[in-house]
Amino acid sequence: MKQLVLFFITLITFISVSYASFPIDNNIISANNDPTTDSWIPIIIVFWLLIISIPIIIIRFVMKKFKKK
């Protein structure tokens, strides 16, 4: 049990140190104003809605057919 606690403390320490080792300069960060990336958002939303809804519709259709028989 002591080894497990020591392992977690060590892991948390390494994560904190590695996160603190890479500071981010605020002057480098800039907003992406590329208009071509904005046009993909509706396409991506429609794609995922279809990926989610088509299997659900097919499963409901098949279940209704099996219930009638």
C-alpha cells in the first residue's frame, strides 16, 4: 500500500514538473483567422449526425419488422 501511494505521489510530481517545464510565451499565441477552417464545421456536424442517426434508424426498422413476425 505504501508503494502504491509513493508511486502516485511520484507520478503527480513528474506530471507537475513536466507541465511547468514548458512555459508558453503569450506573444507567440495568435488566433487562427483562416476562413477556410470555418466552412468545415457544418460539414463535420452533419457527418457525425448521419453516422449516429443512420444505425439507430436501421436498428429501429429491423426491430419493427421482427416484432410483426
